[in-house]
Amino acid sequence: MENIARLPLGALASNCYVIPAGENAIVIDPASSEEVLALLENEELTLGGIIITHGHYDHFAGAAALKERTGAPVYAPDLDAEMYKSAEKSWAWFMQGTDFRPITPDYLFSDGDKFSVCGTEFSVMTCSGHTAGSCLLFCEKWGVIFTGDVVFKNSIGRTDGFSGSARSMRESLAKIAAITGEWTLLCGHGDTTTLSEEKKNNPYFR
């Protein structure tokens, strides 16, 4: 876990994660590209895949440039497909000063899917509410869950955007509360936390 780099990027300081995988790396939620490219060059890593947790632009604003520069494939939730091509639906206006660049994912994933990038396996749990396609990405190799904007330390994502739903969020939180085991939560904004800490301290789980 300590080798996973966290880069708060863009106007909203969205957390981008860079996961080492041998001579390669996997990038999750790149809000911009230059910082990611600089890290890859410094660590002498080749980008092997770009994963998006949901369809808000502050989580994929750098994906088009990264794919253009490296050729790395993009993986993203199928239920947010409309948002990857729409500045309005993806809330691109939050990223002031950043031109909107749509993406066409190479692979769309769904609830219950498992996929491997550079030998690292991810399992998908769709947790709608923030957006329809918002998900948790489980990575057993590192003992972590990438939560996107579903769960933050002591908070949760807002539900008033395109395809957001407060009712769906409540249902998703019930699913998350039922997850067993000890997991580190790598959130889309803010600090890292753990599943047990959030079950105990996060008011939205009560």
C-alpha cells in the first residue's frame, strides 16, 4: 500500500492514484496528465492502464492526454457512459481553466466484473448514488478499495448531479456496511481511511 502514490490534482484536488506493477504502472482517476507523466518518467515506469471510478470530469480530465501520449487503454464504468462525452453531464465546469476532452473507454465494466491490468486484478462493486456508475474497486493484492466519490473519510459524495440519487446512495451504503474484512479505503478526495473506521465513525453509516 505504501508504494501506491497519491496525487491530488486539478481544481478540486481530486486524488489520482498511481499503482506500480513491475516495470509498468496503473493510473486511477487522472484529473490531469503532466504530473502523472512526470512521476512515470522519474520512476521509469510505463503506463499500462487508466481506470476511471465514475463519470465526473475531475476524475478523468487527464485521461485523453494520457492515452494519447502513452497508448494505455482506458477502463471505466458502463453506467456512466453518457458522461464521458458530455461536459454538462460530467460537471466539467468545476474544472475551471481546463478544456473538456471526452474519452471513449476501451473497456467498460459492470457490477461484479473482475478485470486485470498489468497483472493486477480488480473487482467491481457498483455503488450508485453519486452517479449511476459510481463503484468501489477492490484490489486484494494491496488490501485496498478505491472508493471514488462514494465514500470519503467521515463523509460521502453528493447526489445532486446527473444520474445521482440519494435513495441509491442509501442502498449503496448498506452494501458497503456489509463488506467484511479489513480494507484501506483510497478515496477520491481527502485523506485515506479504513473500512472499519468509516463503519464506526462515518455518520452516514448510522
